[in-house]
Amino acid sequence: MFRMRKKPWELSDDGTVRFQQKRAGRRVRIAIDNGGVDYQVKDSSGEVKFRASFEEIDPQATEISERSAVALRCGALFLFIGFFIAAGGLLVSSEPAGESWISAAFWSLLGAGCLIYHYARRISFSILRTDHGRIVILRDERHDDILRELNLRRVALLRSKYLPIDRENNSRAEISKYNWLRKVGAITDVEYSQFNSMLQDDVGELPDIQPPTISLN
């Protein structure tokens, strides 16, 4: 019976976009709404899931590549089995039976194939750090879509929440806020200069003010 393949992403009625990724035993689910990201990952080591608001997500993604540890372990195991069968055949008889050689060759070839896969196949992904953990985005056909959707909604929320000048706040703190917005990519250098000019007269010349720090786990 023919079954339609489930899409790797879906858009809910509430505007939440959900993505699914799967590679090398790792299953990732990412749900992006207007307030933040719900993240879940399952692999051989267990399951991790958390929610991160856009304010606590470090916008600078780290690119990492790794090889399959499972393929390495399987390759070493299969080669050992092939060697054990061949060695056992030689101990029993100086001229091992053909079945022993065939079995040893089979396991040795299987092990060699796993090792070739380990060294030839790399798994690449991007990492976004948050206060709750790391958001791992596998580099597949949905990788760029996930980063684009996340960044668009992150910038939209930060601008809607922090862009207006808070007249009840002091000018020095407001300049620090706009400097942070510029550092995280929510406003441009031109916009920062405009806000800085409007607020600078109230505080005089100020040194460069560092943005609020984002803890990196």
C-alpha cells in the first residue's frame, strides 16, 4: 500500500513552524513560534528537550563536523570477528575449510566497509548556544530554512519588544540596550547611530558599552 511521506516541516494554525530532521541515529525536532524555540533531540545517549526564548539564543552559530562513532565501532568489531574466524581455522587445520575463509572474508569486508563509511562520511551541523543547552541543527535540505525562520522571528520579536525608546529608563541604559540590539543583529549600524545620536545629548560622551552577556553552556 502506498503511503505519503510525512513532510519534514509543518505550519500550525497558531503560526508555529515545526521541523524534523534525522541522520545517523539522531532525531531532531524544532518548533519555532513568535516567542522562542521548543527543541528536542533523541540519540543513542538519550533525550534532551527544552524551550529557549529568543533573547537567550546566541545568534552566532558554530559549525561542527563529526564522523559516525557507530560505524567505527562496528567496523572494528567485524574485522575482529573475521580475524578470529580465520585464526581459528588455521589453528584447527593448516588448510582451513573453504567455509571458514568465506566467513572470515565476509566479516572482514563488512568491517572494512564500515570503516570506509566512517572516514568518508561526515555529519555536519550548526550549534546555537542558549542558557538551557545547545540547539543542534543538522546540515540537510532544511538546515537553511530552520536558521532563516528562527532568525526572522527572533529579530521581529526583539524589534517589537525593545526598539521603542523607553522614556522612563535613563539614557545611558537605553544606549546600552541599542548597542546590544546591534550586536545580536536586531538593528543595523545606521539605526544604532540614529538612536545613539538622539540619546547622546543627555549623557555626553560615553565609552563603548558592552551588551548584556549570554551565558554559553
